[in-house]
Amino acid sequence: MWRQFYAGMDLVHLPLFTLILFLVVFTGVTAWVFLARRGQDYDAISRLPLAETGAVTSDSRGERIHHELE
């Protein structure tokens, strides 16, 4: 089936190139999110659903966050 699909195609290497490009971008974004030194930011954000309404907390940079119902 694939042989018939690619038989009339001039750009045979295009699907392989796009697959490699996707894997490189996906790996790069995943590494940026999980390996970057942003752990404190994610910890502060993860505590937001448990914070009391009207509570004031601070994040890792010392910025104050006021929690309200929207």
C-alpha cells in the first residue's frame, strides 16, 4: 500500500524529514518544560486550587498573588 502511495511522489524524503523535525521539536519543548529551572513557578501554580478565597500568597519571585473567585 505505501509503495503505491509513494510511487508517484517526487518528495520521498519529506515524510521522514517531518517526522524527525517533529521529534526534535517535541523533545526540545519537553526538555524545556521539565528540565528548566522553573520548578518553583510550577509549585506556586500547583498550590492555587487549594488556596483559600481571598488568601494572599507569594510566588518564588516574591510577587504577591491575591486569590479571588471569578
